[in-house]
Amino acid sequence: MKMNIEKMLEYQASDQIIYKAEQAFSSSPENRRYSQIVAKINELRATVIKLDKEAADIRKDIEKKEKQLEELGIQAERSVAQMSDEKSLNEINRNEEIIKSFEDGIDAADKEFFKAVKRLEDIEREAKQALVEVKRCNTDLEKSKLVLQKKRAEMQAELQDEVMKRKAIQAQLDPADLEIYKKVRKENIRLPIMVEYVGGTCRGCGMHVENDLRGKIVESGDVAECPNCRRILYLK
Ligand SMILES: [Zn+2]
């Protein structure tokens, strides 16, 4: 594969200046702050959804417990009513035991019922609190967005000349060469992506790749992909 190395390197040099400025913008405290707020909002929203689901489950559970309590109450009343009909002492004792077990059951169910109601109240409070925080974060986000917009505009103004320069060089390139470059560039490989092939070694990753590239990269202007880091290797 052949390439107009000189022109492509000129393009890359300009591209690299723009890339560095973009990277600096991405890792700026202003951009990090913005991302943090977005992450916080997402986290809070997920919490609210989780709490809502838990609350729905508890409400169902409370309904079930109410029915259970009602049922136990009816059974206990029935046993009390039977008491007056019982004749022998044994039967009376047995019935008292049954009533006692119903009462214990009601007590236990009552306790669980109140525990569930208490958790439901807690959930409502937690969800409310989370929503207040979301509101606060949204205000922060708006402020942060303005700061970021200003910074982006500043960066774009500073880069304006370089962007024009890159465009001018691009107009002189062979579209096929540029396509190869852009394909690698899209893969988020750290620039420079066009690196010199010297003594069988890739200048990008430092790997000795002579065996892989034998015959592919022979004379000046030849290019080949580094099998290790995927950068474009060229021979001067
Ligand atoms: Zn490499």
C-alpha cells in the first residue's frame, strides 16, 4: 500500500493540535463537574425507581397481611363462640389453646403489619428527599452547562485557524489516504496514528513487527497496519 506520506503527516500534525485541545476540554474540571452531576442525577433517578418498586411490593404485602389478620380474627371469634357449647373441661382447655394460638398469630401479623407500614413511610421520605436532590442537581446542571458552553466556545475560537488549516490540507489529500487515516482515528487510538517504521519496529507501540510486515513495507511511501497497535506504519 502506497501513501503520500509527507502530506498525510502534515495533516496529522494539524489534526493532533485539534485533538489535544479536544482532549484537554474533555478532561477539564468543568467537563468533569458536568459529567459528575449527570451521573448523580442518573443515580438518584435509579434510587427513586427502586424505592417506588419496593413501595409497590410492600403495599401488596400490606394488603395480604390485612386479609390474613381479618381471617385470623374471624377464626378466633368462631373459637370463642364455640366455647359456650363445649361441655368437658378437656374440650374447654383445648379450645382455649386454639384461641391463644390465634391471638399469638394476630400479634405476630400485627407486628409485621406495622413494620411494613413503617418501612413504607421511610420509603416515602427517602423518595421525597431524592427528588429534592434531583431538583437541586438540575439547577447545578444548568449552571454547569452554561460554564461548559462558554469554555467550548473559547476552545472553538482558539482552534478556528487550526481547523481552517486542517481543512486546507485535507483538500490536497488523496481521499483514499484520508479514509485509511480516519478509519484508524475512529478507533480511539492515541495520536499520532501514523508512525514511522524503523528497523522492524513500530514507533507507536515499540513492538518489533518485522516478521508480520515482511514484504508489505519495502520502499519509501509504503504503509501497513501495525499488527499490535493498529497504527499506520510508514517507511520514509
Ligand atoms: Zn504498533
